[in-house]
Amino acid sequence: MERYRDMQLFAALAGQPSLAAAARSARVSGATLVRALARLEARLQVALLQRSTRGVRLTEAGRAYLADCVRLLAAVDAAEASANGSHVQAQGNLRVFLPFLFSRYVMAPILAGYMDRHPDVFLTARYHDYYPNLHEEGLDVAILVGALPNSSLIARPVGQVRQVLCASPDYLAAHGEPAHPHELKQHRLIASADQVHWDFPHTHLKARTRLRCTSVQGAINAAVHGAGIIRCLSYPVHEHLVSAQLRRVLPAYELAPLPVNVVYREGRQAPMRVRSFVDHSVAALREHPAFQLA
């Protein structure tokens, strides 16, 4: 039992920034967690953590062992759930990883609808813009935009998005509509840096930014009010395009669309809370018009 408990405490490190945070997540004292780690390192005869004056971080062996612990403990949970019948009923903690802006533009109503249908599931949603390691970070499901690397994850496609240029009709009426990417140099460009470096098929644009916005939402708001031309993924501006507050610019020069996938780990062996969330999200996202842009 002590070995199993030590593995549980070590798995608490998944997705946590520090030992203190992991201890709080596991609801134990820092000293209890440290003792569990010491027992594991003694039993395995390998260092799981690298300690320095700047704190601690997982060693390569520690990262591999953490992924194995998360996977094995999930399998134990699934076996127990199957034995007591909860494998056919969604319940327990569910950890979901989503890209930024998904909450505001896409996922908020989908999450709310899922929670209404499954009141015994407790959701944690994390928002970042990088490709996560579901095993190491203790995540159950992720929604990812872009090409997927080779992995053992199960992926279910839901649609695609594009990098689109857009501006308000008033701006285009006042300043003209560019016919080629190089003509963008004569326009007011809105981006997050002093210069844009935008790729197009067979060409690359480097140009000075007229307006810097530190958030995508700020750039969208500025473009809607006629401040210039922005480039962003299509789903945050979908409603603005449908309502004609914004208009696509240079659609013939857009790059190939990016796939959107719902990914998870255990396949058919996944607990019902995972399978039910995946099914709910896939159905809702496949019907969402933001992912059907031609």
C-alpha cells in the first residue's frame, strides 16, 4: 500500500509548478510529499528530481516514471470504476486542455451544456497555446489546432480553421482593398509586434505595424472599428465575418487550413467521464460553423 500511495503522491506533480503546489493538490504536507519522493528514489535507485538553488525539476527518468505512474493509476481507477458500475456513469474529476480564445468564442457553451448533462463530473479547464504532454501533465482530454505529432493518443477530427486577413468594410472603402500580399505594406496593419512576418503561398511579407495590440481580442476590436487589417485564426472572427463587421482580405492567398482535433489517451478503456466529454465535444464542434470555413 505504501508503494501505491507513494506513486499517487508522485503523480500529483503532473501539471504542477512546484513541490508545494503538488502537495496542496494532493492535500498533504510538503514534508509528506518529500518523504514519499525519497522512498521512491531509494526503491528505484535513480534520481527522479534534480535539485538546485533555483528549485527542483524532474529528471529524464523522473519524467518517464511520472508518465507511467499517471497511466497506471488511471488504469486502476478505470478498473475500480468498472467494478462498481461507474464505468458506465460519468463521474469524478476531468482535466481538459484548450487553446486560448476557445473559452470565449467556442467552448464556454459546450462546457456548460456538458456539465448540465453530467452533474457528477467536476471539470478543470486549462488554457494555453502549446502542445501538451497529456501523460506528464495529468490531462484527460485536449482540443488541439494544427498538425498532430506521432503519438499514442486517440484523435477525433472536428473541422479546420484558417489564418485569415480581415478588415472592416469602412476601412476597405476608405483605403482600398489589396490585390496582392505585397500591397499590404501600404496599409495599416494591426499585430502584436513592431513588424509582421506573414507567410503566404510562394511569398513572405515583412512590414511595419501601424497598431500594436497585446491581445488578439484587442486587435479584433480595433479592426472592427476601422483601425486596419489583422491576421488571426478564423474562429475568433467568425461571428464578425458572418455579421459583416469584418470582411476577409486576400482569401486567394490564404495558407492551407489547419485541422482541429479532440485527443485523449485511453481509447475504449477511458472512464465514462472522458468518453462522454469527448463524444459531447466532438458532436458540438463538428456542428459549429466556425470550423466549416471554406
